[in-house]
Amino acid sequence: SFCLYLRVQPCQLGDLAIQRMVGKRGRISIGMIPRPTPGHHDLPGSRVLRDEGLIFTILECLHLHDVRKLWNVQRLFFKVLDGKVVPLLALSARDWSIVRHYMGTGTSSDGVRFEYNYDSIFVEAVLHADFEGLQLLAQRRYNFGSVRHPRLSALAREALQQGNLNTLSLLRALNFDFSEELAACHRAGQVSEQLLCNGSITVDFLSSRNYLNFSMLDFITTDYVERNVADLCRHHDMVTLCKVPYVISALLRAGASPACFMKASSCGYLLLLALASESFNFIYLLVKEALDLEAIFDRYHVQLLQMIRKAIGQRSVVL
């Protein structure tokens, strides 16, 4: 068993190794051990080579029967790590590259499929405002509004009590209905005073000024952000359209979640506007935390193809 190997003292293994080395080489002394040259310990891989040599010398002292037992233990360790431990620890650490690997292949080395609970991934991503995890779920067509989890309800209550606009805006963008939590906080008189006030945003651009006045509760519980951006984009004059990135930046500073803007059902056309403006800053502002770009590409597929054809016709030499 594996416990048998744990009971072997290092000194005993060392004595066995020395006896084996003496048997092979006749005699060993301290003077035979090469002294490290200056900087030798800093060479890449030198420590690994020494460790491998030591392990080889120790294991060579074992019988073949014992080595087979040790090999079976090693295989069992790898099976458990690859089949259960690594996927779960990756989710806990929110290492989405590893999570994506197991969601993609879904099979460990022995062919056993590891199934993630998508609701658990959703909860962890929302609690940490981790857009990469939410994007991973969106690629799997996950229904964000299908979860009513106690930890998310607690997050909503805490945000209502502390006036955390960004968290509340993110929950609304993910179709999480926190109306029950809002009503409970109202009854208990625990709603933050910040949410009971009115807010205003002023945007100055090219000697013109835009005002946005709103109730803070409307800001977080309705589609106020999306409606105002849509109204601004209905104008076809260049001056008004050039204001859009600045208005979006102001709304983000006020507490709106980036997830509100890039949705195929509401403001997905903003990507077309950003591409037409050829502004990398505007495009980056929109897409860096967009949840479902694939849905936007599907929704505006025809328009994107038209823009590509036009770009090819205008810049054929560059292409």
C-alpha cells in the first residue's frame, strides 16, 4: 500500500542508495562529490537534474514488485487529480483557461467525463464580477436569468444596503430579478440613501452640452441606460454620433455595468458604430467586457458583411 512507502525513513533510503553506489563503484568519499562552480546553482534545470538523479538512485534500490505498486499509486494520483481535483480547483481559483479545457473536452485521461455545474460557474463569476467566466458561459448559450441562488440574493441585498450601483447594474444586465430583495429592504428601511436620490450626468462636447437626469432606482432597475444610448444613436448627424463614446464613458463612471451596452437585444449596433468610426478606444471600451459577442455577430451579420465589402473596395491595395 501507499502507506508502506510513507513509513520508509529518508535516512534508510539514503543508506540503501549509498550501499548500492558503493557496490557499483567500490568506494565513495566526500572528495568524489564535485564542488559547484560559481553560479552553478543558478543554471536553469540544474536543480531538477540533481533531484532526478537522487530519485533514480533511491528507486533503483527497490524490487520490481515494489516499483509496480508505486507506479499504481502514481496512476491513481493522476487519475484523481485529472478527473476531479484539477477541474474543481480551477473553478475555485477562476482559472478559466483550465475550466474551458475541461468544458471543451470534458474527458480525463481514463475517458471519464467531468461535468461542470454551470450554475456554480455563474454564481462564482457574478460574485467576483468576473466577465471572463460569464463570457465562457455565454459561449455555451447559458440562460443567465434561470438562476435564483441564495448567494446572489445576499449579494443583491448587500448592494442595495450599500448603494453599490455597479453590482446592481450587472445583476440587471444578467436578467437577475432582485425586486423581492428591493421590497424587503424597503420594508426594513435598509435601502441606501444613495439609491433614494436623483442623479444627473453632464457631457460637454464641441460647445454643446447634454444632460441626463434620472432617479437612481430607475438607473438600476430599468433599461434607462440602454434607452438613452438608443435615443442618442437615432440621430444621423455626425456630431451627435461622436458623442456616443463619451456618454457611454460617463454612464460607466456613474455605475452602469459594461454588460448593459453590448447585447444583441438592445445595444449591439454600437459595435457597428465603433467599427465605422475606426476608433480602437471605442471598440475596446465596448468589447473588453461584452458577454456575448457571438450573438451580436449573428444579429448584425449582414451589416458586418457590407462593411467588410466596402472596406475591401476602398483599401484593396492595403489588403
